[in-house]
Amino acid sequence: MRSIWKGSIGFGLVNIPVKLFSGVQTTHLDLDMLDERDHEKIRYQRVNDKTHKEVPFDKIVKGYFLKDRYVILEKHDFEEASPEKTKIIELENFVDIKEINPVYYETSYYTEPEKQGKKAYALLLKALQKSGKAGVGRFVLRNTENLCVIHPMENVIIITKIRFEQEIRSLDEINKADDITITKKEMDVGLALIKQYSSKFDLSSFKDDYSNELLKIIKAKAKGKRATVKKMKPQKATSDDLYDQLMQSLGSKKGA
């Protein structure tokens, strides 16, 4: 695995030199857009919206539409706004990771200690494990300041990027269901249904079935064959009454 960032985790006055590795990979198939007539790849062009002519890359500038016109940004504007290019993930405070709503999470990175920082790395790792806490800090990656959570997983310190508060849209415009009355018997059956389907979380039991089935189709078509794909048949309740639907769900075989 190739590291994507090198720097340090700032733990008080201790700097722990680390490498960052991407902790995620896509399972989606890489499909190209082709011309249906001759199956040639489609190339994208940068075209002037008014003249419909292609614009050379060195003639492209960036602008922000404000009120009735574009404000053009120069190179020095980006440099002035850019966060200081430090190589430190500064731990600002420690929190209970359960307090962080999953809506804030983005992507995760694995850290690996440099040779001279192994002992300090091990100390931070074990302290996080023993305290049950996670660190919150920020760092610069690709000229962008990122907020992150530092937490342990299988004896490795994980850096998980999280969104800033202003990136999360308000719920004010969403129609909520807080004015709906739920009867006690409906709630009791709902809770019983949750209990019936409850189990210890096992990520390995969830597979990307869509990509796997699509790849089967692609390989079969390459051989001039037609793949047999399993199709899920959703179960339908025989009643429109919520309580009846819950009772039927409760009586059905788990995982059917």
C-alpha cells in the first residue's frame, strides 16, 4: 500500500510521526461511456457556453457568481485563504465517539508509525483503547483543512474525516413525523420486531451484491452467453393496517 500523506499526530507536546494510507476502496465497476454506434470512448471537452468553442486549459479561470456577475479569483486569492500547510494532525480535545452522529462521517485512513515514533504511537493507541475516548483534531490534505476523529481499531490508529457543522443541511425544511400518534400495542410489536432482527454487527455479512451480479452479466456477455441472475421478491403484507403488518412481520421467518 502506498502512503498518501506523511506528518505527525500532535499529542500534547509529543509529536508522533506517521504515514497515512487510504482505508477504503471502491467496489463499484469502472464503466466507460461509449458511442453506441462504434463503441469508441467519449471524450469530454471544456466548451465556452456562448461561443460553443473549446477553451484551452491555460485560458480557464475560476469565478464565484455573486448577485449578478462573476467575481474572478486569482492564484494569490487561493493562497491567502488556504490553511497553513502544516504536517501535524493536532489533537484539540477528546470525546466519547458515541456522541458523534454518523451523519458527520466521511472517509477513513489508516496510520502507521515511523520508526522513531513507535513508542509514542503505542502509548496514544493504548490510552485511547483504555479510556474509550476518541481524539478530535484537524489537518491539511490536498490544500484543504479537514476535521477528523482519531480512534483505535485492531491496534491501529484510524483517522476518520468528519464534516464541519456548516456542511450539514438544516432539518427545518423536512416534514417530520412528530405529530403522529402511535398506540401502545403498535409500539410493543415494533420493539419486538426490532428485538427479533437484532444481532451483533458483522460487516462481513453484507456484500456488494449489485456489483457482483453485474460482473457476472459482463463476463457471460463476453462469452456470448446470458447470465442467470437471482431476483429478490419483496414480501407484501396482506393488510393496510399498521398493526396487522407488524404482526405478520413478527410471525415471518427472520431473514426471509
